[in-house]
Amino acid sequence: MNKIGNLILISENNNVKFGNLDFKEKKKLYFQSDIEPFRHSLKVMNSYDRWDSKKILIETKRISFYLNFVNTTVGQRDVPISLGQSSL
């Protein structure tokens, strides 16, 4: 599913390493690797045992709400644009 809620922040190298593994394998690798501990990524990995379309939509709404808050509070020019990403 191509939604922002289906992404976590990791480096490009780790994204390639994780590839198209299922969620349980990605979760296992995530905690065994020297991955940058992004707060959102940790929350996702610690909150779910399974990853499905319902959870993706929940995360999409949560992230959209946050981005809208930042945009209206801080303004677009102050929000970083370049973010590494990986789909779960």
C-alpha cells in the first residue's frame, strides 16, 4: 500500500537490506541492526505484531495530522523536506 503510514525512516542501505521481507522479519532485523533510532520507527516497531491495511491507515492519519499541525504551526519553509524512507 503506497501511503505515508506505510513508511518508516531508515537509511537507504538498510532499506535495500530489508527489501520485500514480511513485517515480522523486518521487525527482527530492525532490532538486530545498527539502525538509527527514529522515534516514529521505534513506535511502529514496538506497537504492532502484524502490519496490515488497517494499521497503515491508522498511521497515515496520525502522520497526516502531525504534518498538518507542523505546517500550520511552524510553516512550510521550516519543515525539512529530505527524509529517507522505507515501506513496511
